[in-house]
Amino acid sequence: MSSVSLQDSQGREPSASPWEAVIGLEIHVQLNTDSKLFSGSATAYGAEPNSQVSWLDAALPGTLPVVNEKAIRYAVRFGLAVGAEISRETVFARKNYFYPDLPKGYQISQLDHPIVVGGAITIFPGESGEKVIRLTRAHLEEDAGKSIHDLYPRHSTIDLNRAGTPLIEVVSEPDMRSAAEAVAYMRQVYTLVTHLGICDGNLQEGSFRCDANVSVRPAGSQTLGTRTELKNINSFRFVERAIRHEIRRQIRLLESGGQVTQETRLYDAEKDETRPMRSKEEANDYRYFPDPDLLPVRINDALIDKERQQLPELPQAKVNRYIHDWQLKPADARLIAGDKACSGVFEACVSAMQKPDPVLAGKWLLGEVSALLNRDALDWAALPVSPQRLAGLLDALAGDTISHKIGKDVLVKLWQSPQDTAADIIDREGLGQMSDSAALEALVDEVLKANEQQVADFRNGNDKLFNFFVGQVMKATRGTANPVQLKTLLQNKLNSSS
């Protein structure tokens, strides 16, 4: 086989290649509970090191775990949302391995009887339409502590605050064939768990991270290649880059006559490369066995029914409503519904408008408002302008009180002045759109008279000068001239023989 990269110059995977990537993700979702999975210690982020550690978390002999019911309910809620089977009896197991931030010498997890079995997530990877990614399982497990290697020059330290924090690990089938599909899937899981309210979704704090299992095989082959696992990636961008790098690395290795080693690798974002961490373990390496301190958990119909009633409108249902009821473009609907806080702002804006216009609201939120959020490195939850004040701006735009350009200026002022409304700013600064036909016509006449040579050039075929005249009138009116009226007046004046 000739050497062919699985991506083009823009980083997209081409449709034809002698190799096919096979990818599965294991996503770790930190559950949004106040206490840990088996102890009453707090789970708040940012506390002083080792200040949220119970005797159980520290592995004091004789301490016994007690299951957090809220974590059970959250896992059931997730299973219902993805159409999975909820195990009526689920068992916790000990996953044995040694690591300094795991005081017990084992992690309490699940193997043979996970709480969630099966299910599916639908993704929309770019122009290739939709694709269903099957789920193998989702199981409950406790998180480990944190090893810190850069605090002291000659020592490593251990912070056990995170030890015992409840997670669900969402394991997919190897159904993804590109880094783009993997990121689309990861985003869909993120959107779902944040909408369900079971995870805060804070990637920087490690609340949502994934391991990626990657292999390649000849295109058309049904035999899986040897896989590597990329460990603990907590950024959508880095997941995509890490998978693309690993695919290229494996192809180069195979085409040079080498073999892929089954191992765990770490992704170095600064060097954009993966490097070996350890040989890949199998289940038997961990010597799983049922935890003798924890009885099986039996889940009855009443609990399942209660969690089913707690389900909010799911993201895909929200997308469908935005498309069919509010006439948004599918891509815009998915962008808005993909962020719980953004969709909340969007719906509140539409509801607060005098004459609801979802298309206008969506256009401004995804355009001008998003641009300011990116400029200030803010997320939608930290939006400094209330939906009601945004609705006032949208009403002014919809009613032709102000132009789009003036609207951008008013938005910036709203951003900076929490007490002002759009109407306050427009009235105080005289920004209302000039729609007086007689006054506007008089200004057009003045501009044309002051630029007789340009008028002659336009009439002799230099059509580009039309925007020059528009700009001159806009300058004279400080951008408040009604653009539709202005263009109509100019066209009539310039195309007349007089």
C-alpha cells in the first residue's frame, strides 16, 4: 500500500483511503452530587488539598462503603435518556491495581453487572448526515486521587480530595471511523449529560474527560487492528488532534513493516504527539471480583419511573422543535441546543420579545453575542446581558428602529452598562433609525451635489461607486439612515437622467 494520510490539508478525512480508522471512546462523566460515591465527604472543586477526605477515602482499615443513592438515580436517568436497558440488579466490583493516589489498592467499579447496558447516541458529523453510535454500557465507579509532580522539585505529592468522587464511565462500541466523528460523539454525550443535570460539564476541572481506543485496518477489512488507548483527554480540540496523530502514527508504523503494540499512550498537546505510558491492561490484569463490603443494588420500577419523570426535554427533541416550530436552520438549531445555557438564553429572549422572532434571535446569539463572549473568554452561563435586555435590542432591530450596524454598537453598550436597556441607549444617544423620507431625500441630494464627478462616473458604468454614496449618507446620519429606504432613493436618483 502506498503511504496515504487519513486527512487533507484542512485536517479533514478524505473519502478514499487504503486505511480505515476504528475508534471507540470511554467517557468519564463526573456526577453532580454533593458527596462522594461511598462516603459523605464533599466533592466541591478547589478545596485545600486533602481537606475533603474521609477515613474511607484514605483507606483506613475497618471502614465500610455506603452507596450514594443520588449517583444511582443519575446513572438510571442517563440510561433512560439513551434508550438503554437498566439492570434491575447491579453489582460493584474491586478493580485491583497499585498507584500512589489510590490508597485502598483497588478502585470500586463495575464489570459483569453494570447499571446501564446498551443504548445509542446519534451524531451529526459535518456534511455526512447523521450516524448512530452504539453504547456498550455505562457503569458507576469512584474516581482516584491526584498525583502532583510539579509542586516541589524533588518530590511528588498526593491530593485525595477527588478520591471517591462518583463517575459514570460511558463506553461506546468501536463505531467511529474518524477523529471528526469521535469529537461529534463526545460533544453529543456532553450535551446530553449537561441537559440532564447530572454533570456540570466543566472540562477544565476534569468533570468530563475521555480515553480513546484507536486502531487502523485496511479499508474493507472486517478484522480489527491492534488498538492503543489515549488516556485522560479533557478537551474536544485535543481529542481530535490526539486521535488524528495516533491514526497517522499507526499507518506510518504499519507501512514501514512494523507492528502496533497494544499499550496506553499519553497525548502531549504542546508537541502534538502521543508517547507510551504503559502496556495496555486487560480485565484479567485487574483481578476483578465482587466487592464483599457492598451488597448488590436492586433497582425497582418505582425508582425508574421517578427518574423517567425527571427527564427534561432531550437535546435532539429540542433541535427538532427549533427546526420545525421555529424555522431555524438545522446547523443553527444544533449549535443552540448543544449548550444548555445558550438554549436557555435563546428561549428566554424569544419569549420576552414583543413579537417573537426565533430566527432573528438565533442569528444574533450565534453571531454578535457569541463574538463578544469569545472576545471576553466567557461562556453562556456568564452572559453579562440578561435575555430580557437582549430581547429589547431584538425588538428595536425587528421594528427597524435601528440598523444592524447600530445594533452592534448598542449591544456593546449593553455589555458595558448593566443598568441600561436598549431603548435607553437608543433614545439618549439619538441612534434611532432615520426613516423620514423627505429628510433622507434632502440628504441624498446634498451628497450627490457634493460629489458630481462620482455621479458622472457612476452613470458612465462605474457601479462600484454606489457603495461610496451609501457610505457618505450613512456618515452624515451617523449610521442611522434606513438602509432599505436609502438604497431605493439612491438608485432612483442615480438612474434618473436629471
